[in-house]
Amino acid sequence: MKPIDQAQARAWLATAVEEARTGLAEGGIPIGAALYGADGTLLGRGHNLRVQDDDASMHAETAAFRNAGRQRSYRGTTMVTTLSPCWYCSGLVRQFGISRVVVGESETFQGGHDWLAEHGVQIVQLDDPECTALMRDFIEKNPALWNEDIGE
């Protein structure tokens, strides 16, 4: 899979950030994601819905994946997420053969992106200050909810 250029990665990240802000406005955890096809088509987008749906499995990447509908293959697709994917979401990426993950930030949470890279998934880290600020602010104001989300 050819590398993605920074402008494209940041444009796709904007979709995930919009989802994260929607989740926050709904009273949820501000993590957003989007799944893009090999041709750059937006297949699905979503945000963390654990609080809103009272469903521990509805992480942002899961919501985007579900909203993409069934795909014949996930080879060549890109999962874009505002935060490094947790082990659950990293497992989803591996299980279905998603080829690339664009990570908005991994400063506030170091998920499974290194493990994914070790298993052939292309990782693009953007170290986006907006994503970092969104999570830092949320964690500071909602430590108990954050710890619940990451399984602490």
C-alpha cells in the first residue's frame, strides 16, 4: 500500500474530529473515527457511543466500521481515528485486514498502534494538537468516565 500524503490524512482526520465533537456534544467520550475505501471513498463514520447507547462495545472505530456496512474485503482501507486505537479496536483492524490506520494522537492514550505496525498495518501518526487538547480537556473533567472507557 502506498503511503498517504499528510494533506489527505489531515483531511480525513477532520471527519473523525467532527465525529468526536458530536460525541462530546451528546454527553459522550470525544473519540471519532472514519473508514475510507482504497479509492478514498468515505465508507462509514462514527463516534464513541458507550455512554449514549449504554453499550461498552460502541467505540468510535466500531461505530465507523458498522456504519460502513458489509464490505467484500477491507484490503486497502484506512481507519482514521482521533485517538490511538485500544486493544479492542486494534483487534477489529487486524481481524478484518484493514490496511492502514491514521492516528490523530497517541499522547493521552497509547493504544495498540505499535502492535498493529508489527503486524503489517501501515500507521500514520499525525500528533494533532486539536485531538490532544480535546482528550486532555475531557480526561481532566471526566476522569472516572475516562478510566471506565479504557478499562481501568
